[in-house]
Amino acid sequence: MAVYAIGDLQGCYDEFRELLDLLAFEPGGDRVWLTGDLVNRGPDSLEVLRFVRSLGDAATVVLGNHDLHLLAVAHDPRRALRRSDTLAAVLGAPDRDELLGWLARRPLLHTDAALGWTMVHAGLPPEWDIPAACRRAGEVEAALRAAPAAFLGAMYGDEPDRWSEGLDGVERLRFTVNCLTRLRICAPDGRLLLGHKGPLARAPAGSLPWFRVPGRQSAGSRIVFGHWSALGYYEGEGVVGLDTGCAWGGALSAIRLDAPAPPVHLPCRTVRPFEAPES
């Protein structure tokens, strides 16, 4: 059995199927971890959702910010789609409710102690080790499943930007969502800097990628993540970044988690202007 991790799909169904073929993926025995953002920006979000769901236990998915955005729009008709969203086909599909219900049951973090890997869409604050991150993710998952409309309506915003055990209620949940689905860089003291979307070279002076903040409690754990398309493929500090911007004219990338192997990068089928959005 092989275990692969693949970066953000963002509706790139053709590339996903081609990459699985390139990996000789067998859903009857192999497993694939998907770093979140199954949907949006790319052309075929509906096909991606249907296919990933059909894989059953062969696919492990964590939620990304675009996945949560889809759920938020679906639960609140007053929340308009953005001009760049490509979610209308999902929202109008006859199997919409089944697909969205399945999506809402996905976790925000997945860890496998036997395999020695943890997966998250974006990042972790320096104060959390993996067990703490699992507990915080579980709190959000419980809120999403218990009262989805209330949770999704309250999750937006950049504050609070610093972890404290004293955080509770909506603020505690929002901080966790922002770390797990939006984080790229931090101030040296661990404060979240959520406004930066571009390459590391253009990050604000003195800021650091979340995985380089001094004293990071998750250091020593192997973590695979997505979200930062402008970072590109990254391997170092015990982490692997897999969002290589397929929806923006880049590539779709995979690594094998259970055995040493070089990464696999499949170029995007359709050339689109590369940019660094809230990916």
C-alpha cells in the first residue's frame, strides 16, 4: 500500500486524475491525502467533489479556506459569491446537499502516528504541538457539525491574532480556523500576519514563515500543508509545502509519505496567468 499527499486541487479535476494515473494509484489498496481547497478558482469543482467523495476511505481530506467559503455561501443565501469564484455548478447540482454534507464532515487536521505525518491546509501557530493542534481542530469540527450556519457566519475576521489559553467562544474558534486554513507568516513573537499572500521574498520585513518561528512547539513533527501557492514546492524544517498553483498555471504536486521518493509535479493543463490570491 502506498500513501501519497497531493496539494490543493482547486477544481483542477483533469490534472488530478492524470496525476493519480501517473502515480499508478490504486484506490483498492493505496491512500491519498489531500491538503484542502478541493474547490474554487479552477474549472471543475463539482467533478472534483464527486470523485473525491467516491474514493471513500482511500482519500483523506482536510478543509481549506475555499472549502469553508463554499459551505458558508451554501448556508447563507445572503452571502454572495465573489467575482473570481467558480462554485456555481456545485451550488446548483442535484446532489449538492449530499456533497456539501460530506464536505462539512471533513476534519481540519489529520495526523497518523504510525506513518509519522500530520496534514493541515495552512499552518500551525508556534504555541501548539501536534496534540494541542488536534484538540483545537476538534473544537472547530464539533462547532461546524453542531451549528453550521452559526459557526460559518462568525468565522470571518483577522482577530484575535495571538493564541491564549484564555480565548473562548467565537474568538477561540476563529483563531483556530485562521491558523489551520489561512496562515502563512507570523511576526517573530508568533502573532499571525494574515494579510500577506505573495512570495516569501516579498513578506514584510522581520516576518517569518509559520514553520520558522523560534520555539515552534510542532518542530520535530513532519507536516505536509498546502495553501501558499506563491511559495511553491517547499521542503525543509520538517515540513513539505505542496501547493504549486495548479489553478494559476503552475502544477499539481504529490509526494509519497510511506517511502522515500522524489516529488512528482504535473504541469497544469490550461495555462492561466499565475498570481498569488487567497489560495
